[in-house]
Amino acid sequence: MNRFLDLAEFPREQVKDLLGLAARLQDTPQPQALAGKVLGLLFLNPSLRTLASFQSAMMRLGGTAVVITPGQGTWQMETRSGAIMNGAAAEHVREAVPVLASYCDAIGIRMFAEGRNLAADLAETGFRMMADLCDKPLVNMESAMAHPCQALADWHTMDELRVPDRGKFVLSWANHPRALPLAVPSSTVHMAAMRGMEVVVLRPEGFALPDPVMEKARQAAKASGGSVRETDNRAEALEGAHVIYAKEWGSPQHYGDDEADKRLREYLSDWCIKESWFKVADPSCHFMHCLPVRRNVAVADEVLDGPRSVVIREAFNRMVVQMAVLYRLLRG
Ligand SMILES: CC(=O)N[C@@H](CCCN)C(=O)O
Ligand SMILES: NC(=O)OP(=O)(O)O
């Protein structure tokens, strides 16, 4: 394994192997496994979990991490091809990425969707360009359409909680003041399908996930024996759910049109997940969210502070599974 860009690039057995390694590293620390290794982390967007969990994962395995945050102590970076660089950016990623890679044994890159052209973001044009600049093992720390480290951590979290492999997984749209990217919902729906679950995407009209995202998840479900469907019928979706996973995302129909997206959500303030949503769910039902989350807009305090919420465990498991990813990338 020399790239970790999308769970879809790995057969199910290899993902299971990574999860097994993560569990072993959790039980039996290996503080020298990556001694002398250097990980470079390039953040073109903000982070708490990804930043801190990669640094701590690397340190727990005896390695070290270099963090680059353009514009905050580092030169602002240009990403566009052919740009005339007479603005704020002093350096282009065409130089910055290979320079960083030359100091490091592996690189992580975070580069969110541009959010203007859906087809370009679906094709991962930005992240592909960055990946082509890097000749070292590479980790996707969230691109336009994928957040594989989050997906792997969420799979591990469900295994720990003994959520049935064939359990019902509801990915519910949640409200947010602005249109958020499709990376997490896309990766999440695919991960749950790959795990073999009965996946239901619950979302209001206008927020259906793009066809290629649903099709990719359906292919994964076909291989695993799971299923994927979408609905706007809340009661039917939540009935018997083993997991309710909340995520905010922008309307694919109005991609790049913030005003139209905003008008659509004027009437959607009741898409704030409350305890009452769990009434018809399975009694064991867990609540998941990748964080960060806006309290009482996307999810009510009573859910985040209640016993169903496993959001802190999910965040902790980012460090656990990333130790396995780094181990495989740097030691094989
Ligand atoms: C608030 C926000 O921008 N959320 C980002 C990051 C989520 C986790 N990395 C998103 O929705 O993709
Ligand atoms: N879940 C997640 O990736 O969080 P950050 O954006 O804080 O890294």
C-alpha cells in the first residue's frame, strides 16, 4: 500500500486487515515502529481532529510530523494552473508539494472541494493535481469527494460497538447555515455499503446526493451483500435504525449557488436531530457525526450530551486507524 486516497481503491478484505492492525496497535503499542520517519501534513483548509490525530498517531509510533498551514506562518499558496501570481499567494503548490515531499517519508494533504463546479469536484481535479506532484506515500486528509480516514474510523467505531454488519445505517442530512462539502456524506454512504449494511440516505427534497455518489455506494453494496436507498420519509427511514449518522451538505442541485441553496433551507430548521428522532429506532441505536458540529442547528444538545452519542469515540478512533494507515504506508 503506498496511497490511501479512497476506501473504494481497496478490496473489503484489505480494509478489514487495516482495521485488524488498528485494533492490535491499540492493544499493544509499538512506540518505535516508525522511529526516524517524518510525515508532512499540508492543510489547505482548517482542522482540529485530522491535524491533532495525525500528529499524535505519528508520535505514538516513534515518528514525527511537520505541519504546513499556508497563510499561517507559511507562504500563501496558489493552486490554480496557469495563474498569474500577482495576488496574495507567494508560492505555487507545484513547488511547495515536491519540496515538502523531499523532506518527508509520507505526505498527507487536505484540500476541500472548490464548491463551484460539481463535475470538476466529482472528478477530484484539485486533489489529483496535488497527488501528481507528490512522489511519496500519500494520505487523503479530506478531498472534494472523499474522507477515507473518517470512513475507516467510523467503521472501526461500529465494530467496537458491535453494530451488526447487516444493521440499518441511516445517513441523515442536517441543517447548517451554509452549504458544506459532499466529501463526508459520500465517503460515509460508501463505507456503510461496503460494510454490508442496509443504508438509507434520509434527506429533504433538493439534497439528493449526486448520482455517481449513489452509484458508487450501490456497487459496494452489491459486492458486500448490503443495500443503498434514499428517501425523504423520516419515520420510515428511522424505523429500526442501528445508527443515525448526521451530516450537513449543500444542495447538489444548486451547487456553487449559495443564495439558491440558502433559500432551499429556509424551511428546513426542523432538520436538527433531536432525541425524538430515536423513538422508532432500534433501542441500541447510536448517534454518529464526524465533527465539528453546530449545536442546536444540526444536532440538539440533548443528543450530543446523551448516552447514544459516540462522537468523541469516533474522533479518538481517527488516531487509532491512522496509526494503522501510517504503519502500512511506511513499513508495509
Ligand atoms: C464545518 C465544515 O466545514 N465541515 C467540513 C469538514 C468536516 C470534517 N472534516 C465538511 O463538512 O466537509
Ligand atoms: N472530522 C474531521 O475531519 O475533523 P477536522 O475537520 O477537525 O479534522
